[in-house]
Amino acid sequence: MSVPGCFYHKTLQMPTVEVCFSPALFPFIPASEKVITVVIDILRATTSFCTAFDYGVKKIIPLDSLEKALEYKNQGQLVAAERDGLKPDFADFSNSAFDYMNNTVFGKTIYYTTTNGTEAINLAQSRGEVAIASFLNSPVMVKWLTGQQKDIILLCSGWKNNYCIEDTLCAGLIAKGLLENDAFRPSGDSTLSAILLWESCNNNPEPLIKKSSHYRRLEKLGYENVLEYSLQTGRSSAIPVLEGDALINLALQTNNK
Amino acid sequence: MSVPGCFYHKTLQMPTVEVCFSPALFPFIPASEKVITVVIDILRATTSFCTAFDYGVKKIIPLDSLEKALEYKNQGQLVAAERDGLKPDFADFSNSAFDYMNNTVFGKTIYYTTTNGTEAINLAQSRGEVAIASFLNSPVMVKWLTGQQKDIILLCSGWKNNYCIEDTLCAGLIAKGLLENDAFRPSGDSTLSAILLWESCNNNPEPLIKKSSHYRRLEKLGYENVLEYSLQTGRSSAIPVLEGDALINLALQTNNK
């Protein structure tokens, strides 16, 4: 329990780090003038976003309905879709990271709708800036967020508004990283709890996540092989942020300058 | 981490234990035919309920507004009230357990309204049976719930729908007790997380709760002295349950038979 002591050493002027356990709790977080909401949906949307950007995807457009996704598909666009863990027949990609590990996605725009992830992005957008995190890009995200000097909300997408342990563990890892930089203060009990949960894993969340309801759901669908990949902290250098209606990779933009 | 292994050893026929982190998440818990919702509001409503029953209070009538409380006061009834941690002038009692530690409450009915606790009770009532828990009566509550053989929801009252660590710790303690009896199965990730949080305390939640937002709120009001008392596991033998519109002490009824 290395972090909680910092509760008393921070000043009120510092920006805050808040962990939100479910989109249903998001409206109860007090408003903030300068805020970045970081959406986390480990199994599987935000893990896939990071992977897609690593393989050169140019833009990801989050959509809130299957109908809209089908419309873009009919217009000849590339479409990723998932409902209740399954890919509808018309979609080009599921929300599995493995679908994006090939050169055909390089430079492309993908229209994307999922059960929980895209809904969380829409919600986050109502507050201000939006970024995307997973275990894969958590180190680069901690570094980037630290440089922004804004209040941070780590929004766990969960499963249909229910709490999910894998999203919370990633939020705990990122919150701990931000607080260790001594440039933020935790804003509530949820941040403290998420950090304690992460620390209880001793840097190995896999055994705990294998007991989660979401993993068991994927296991039933035969998709459990994505877990080991999803937990590779630092594998991705992507910094996905929402710009207008599209997610873009800020890391790529910076490199191109 | 002694409990989580049991996730795989329980049968689907067993009743479930679910921890609900906030009243705002309660609607997303799947319906159940036979369910007891256990309301937890450590600082301070449910701690006070248990204490009041230990000192012989006959009935506690939860009210959802100050207006109703004032109405009963004007009718000559005993009234407990709290808003944002403070007791309104007209009320006989605050929601501090210390207010009930005298013989004048013996045999009396108290009309009671608080910021979070009574709202959670009203919500719980919509699902079926309601019981009241705190650290004080947690052992007797585990024993009584185990005998009921119904699904259990441990509803953390929180603070204005925000997550509170002290309620979650108590839920983790009770969930762990229920699962150890091998008569329940955990129903989701929140139960697993609450147990891990409790276990991270090594049976001493005080240092962690002293870092909570709720404790700091009480500290500002000069009410922090109630914490040590509130964490005395097993001090109360009360089994408060809702019968009609009133909380009664089932332990007392059993003794009187």
C-alpha cells in the first residue's frame, strides 16, 4: 500500500485523478473546467483501438448503434462491430485485437460500435477531452496525461453498467502511475480502492481477471485467447484521443511533425 | 486472497452474494425471486440503527424527507434527522450512534431521515426483503443471512451515489463470511473486489477509512470520534429488518418468544 499516504501531501491546487467504476456513476462526478476522461474497456474495445493504431489505422469513428454501422458498411466503409461479445455478419472486424494485426488496415478509417466501449466514449465526450487507455498503452498514457496538467477521470466501461474487475485493475495501474509522478491528487475513495486492487495483484492481474465475469463470458464464446495479449503492459505506443467525431493517434502525429 | 478460489467450486443452484457499490448501480443487478438486500451505511446511519436497537428502541421508521420528519416531530414523535452530516435544529437525535446510548430510547419508536441511508432503504424495499448491517452486527448478520437461503445483495449506501470505501469494506467482510460458510456463490466482480479490499486491511480497516473522503467530511464537522466505535465488529447483536414501513429488531423478537 505505497500510494495512499500521498492523500495528505498534495495541495488542493493540483489536478485530480478520479476512477469511475461504471458509466452509470459518471454523472455523479463533480464538474471540472479542464478534464480529460480516459475510457478503459480492456475486454476488448480499448485494447483493440490501441492495436489498430499500432498497425497504422488512421482514424476510428465510434458509433452508438448497429444501424449506423450497417449504413457505413453499405457506403463501402470498413466497419467493426460487436454486440454481447459477438460480431454481426455484416461487419469487417470484431472487437478482438487480433483482427487488426495485419497490414490491410494501414492508413484506413474504421467505423466502430461495441456493447460498452463506444457508449462510454459518447458519455465521456459530454465532459470535454477524451483519451483511450488499455494495459497495452498504459505507460505512454501515464506520461502523456502527466504532461497535460488537467483533471483526469479514468472511466471503466464495465459491462452494461455493471462493475468489471479488469477495467478497474487497469485504472488502478494508471492512477498509481499518475500519483507517483507527484503532479496529481486522488479525488475520492474509488481511486484509493482501484490502486489497492491493482497492488493486491503484485503486477500480475491475470489470475484475478481469469475469475472475472467478463473473462468467463469470453471463455464461453471461445475468445479467451485474447487475455494474455491484452495484459501486456507497455506493448503499445498509441495515444488515442478523440478529435471531433474521430479517434486519432496523437503519438503518430507527434512522430510525423 | 483466500476466498476467490471458491468461484469455481460452487454450483449454480446456490444462492448468490452480490455487492452493490452505489444505489445508482442497484437497478442494473438482475432480478431475483428471493432476495434480501442488506443496506450498509457505516458513517453513520446503519451503525446508529444497530446501536439504537441495542439500547432497546422498538421501531425505527425510515423517512425520505425532512418535511415528513418535521411533520412527525410536530405530532409529538421522536425524530432523528441528518443532512450533509448535520442535525437540523428540530430533530431529537442526529445520526451519531452516541445519541442513542441512553435509557430514554428504550421501547420507543423513532422517525429517521438521513442523506444516504434512508434513500438506500427505500430503493432496497423495491426488490423484496430488507436488512440492516454495520461492522457492529456483521457476525450475527452473517449467521442470520446464512440461515435464510436467499440471494443476498449487500447495498453500500455511499455518499450521494458516490462510492464509499467504508461501506465497501463492511460489505467485503460480510461477503467473505457468507462465502466461507459454503452456502453461497459470488455473483460478480464487485463481490470479489470488495473481499480483496477487506483482506488488504488485515482485519484493521481504521487506517484505510481514515484516508476516506467520508471520514475527512466528518473530521471537518468534528464528528470523527464515532469511527473507533463504528468499527467494533461484533459489538451489536441486533438483526434489524424492515417489516412494513418500520425497522424492527428480529433478535429481540426471537429472544422474547
